[in-house]
Amino acid sequence: MSLKRKAAIIGIADLKPQKDPAGETALSFCAKAAKLTVEDAGLTKKDIDGLLVATTIDDFVPGFPSIVAEYLNIYPHYYDTVDIAGATACGMAWRAASAIDHGLCQAVLCVAGDTVSIVNYYDEDWPLPSVEDEFDTPFGPMGINSAYAMIAKRHMYEYGTTSQQLAKIAVDQRTNACANPNAYFYGKPITIEDVLNSPLIVDPLHMLDIVMPVAGASAFVVVSPKLAQRAVHQPVWLLGAGEYCNHHVLSQAPSITTSAVAEASKTAYQMAGLKPKDIDIVELYDCYTITVLISLEDTGFCRKGEGGKFVEITDLTYKGELPCNTNGGQLSFGQMGNNAGGMTHLTEAVRQLMGRGEERQVSGAKTALVNGNGDQMSQECTIILGV
């Protein structure tokens, strides 16, 4: 089954990331983003007949889609919770397109938000899966930071990747953030030396190699071809999509330097009928700099093991030959929670293809690849968008 040009995104919204939620709930953040998105699409609440939501850290309860629908006063014919961690946004896009293509609805509101505070983010008592709880944690791993540090360390061992090369990714994305007034680190450029001199969190990852947790929400609206004709902005079409998962915790991964991104991207390229050379912009989940590097390899922009050299010589800023994470990415725009984190990658891709990137607009952009990454490089979803 192909979903190529079966549905389009016509409205987007991102709340400005906040250091502290200041008493807001995830539900209220989602409501604000939803309102802005529907207005941006030129629609009304009555036009929305589909709803996809993401789980949240602070107030997830069973039946969350119906709670959100009631709060927003909408009446969906299709609704669900998508919970594939950082791959959630990309997963929402193709699920919405599929529901539309099957005649279940015409306009699907996709929304995610969270109240993550950098004050208490690392104090959250999250339940661990049984495999991790029983076989990994007792022997010393300290969660996600140590998992991605092991990935980075292994990539360095196998391919000679350096900390300086990883730091270049953070620097390029900070350059993008400095062209985005809504970014958390707007107006705060950094150098490779700044990254390398920031505190070492888990060897070899420094503080500036690691995502900035923030509070906020994002949303987008996916519509049928018929509704796309009414769009206020340039419709952005889903051209391809692919998902793949081959483990949950890192100790169970077949490889920690080749990720499930490779298989997910292969499916997306096949559906879109495109190759990496046809892509103008990449928006890659960036919880860590090593995530971007491996994703660039596994989506085919360079060969496996050549990611370090590739990012070293390639300008990844919005002005460069391969614009990557043009809003600053989660490293410099901010990560609005776990499942909501990948939303800003998708909304930024849409914004660029609509020609609404303002100072950071990529000239002539017609296609974009977006990848969402969940857990420890395990749950992956890749979509390809175009105008």
C-alpha cells in the first residue's frame, strides 16, 4: 500500500519552549497548540474529525484521546494514542494519512505536549521495562545517557569518530537556533571548544552533546486532498513513510552502530520513489549528537562509518549543502518531552517546505526527510514530505 500524496499537512504550530511549566498541564499546552494549528490551517473545530495524541509524562491516563477531544470540544470519527517515543510525530503523520485514505475522516489533528522541567526532569521515577530492570540496571547503566554514550563510544572504536566531529553537529544546530527567535538558545552561539569544554556527563558525551528538556507543545493538521485545495498555505504532501523496531533496550540490539533507522528509511524512500540525493532538508531526531550522526549514515547521506568525516566537512546549517535541524533541533530549540520531542522536527520540515522559515529559510526547498527516534535507537519512523 502506498500513501504517496494521499494526504497533506496544511497547518502547524509550536509553542515557545519554557524552562519551567509554571503551573501549566500537558493538556493545557496541547489545547493552546491545537487552537493555533487549526487556525493556521484555515479550518474550524467543526472541520476536525480525527484526533491523534501522544502520551505525556505528567498526566497520562487511559482514554487520553477522549479527554483531549472533550477538552477541545471536538467530535472525532477517528482517534487514538500514538506512543512510539520520539518517533511518535512521524508515526502520527502516516497513520493520519492512512485513516484519511481509508475514508474514516477528512482532517486529523495531531498534537503532543509535556510539562518537562529541567529542574526535575532527571528526578522522574519512570518505571523500567522488565528486561532492563532485571538484567541491565543492577549492573550499572544509568539510563538513556549511558546508552547513547555506549553507542558513541562504540562508533568511535569501530570507525575513528571523534568528539570534535560530534561537537560540530551541536555547533551547526546552534547556528540554526540563533536564526530562530523561538529557540531556547536563541542568540547564544557556541563553538566546538565550548562543547568540548562543557561538563563530561557520560564519557564521551559532554553536556552540550545532550538534549535540552523544556515544557511546551506542538501540533499539525493532516487533511484529505479535497480539503488541501482550501489550504491557506502551500500543502505539504506525505510522499513516503516507514517504521521499524528491532529492540527496546540497548543490550538487546543486533548492532549499536547500525540502527533501525536504516530499515525504516528504506521503506520511506521506496514509497516516495526518491533517493537521498533528491532530499533538500533533513530533520533528524537529535536527543544526542551521536543520534544525528548515525541517522545521517542510516538514511543514506553517507556510508556507514563515514559519518564523522561527513559532518566535519559538510555545512549542516540552514545556509549549507545539507540543512539539518533548521530550527536548532532539540539540542538548541529544546525537547518538549519524550513523545512530543519529535514534533518540532516535523513542524519545522513543513514550515520550510511552505516557505515560512523566515531568516533560516532554505532556498528552493521542495523535499524533506524527517526521522523520529524512540528509546535507545530502537523505535524508528521515517517520513518524506514534499510540495
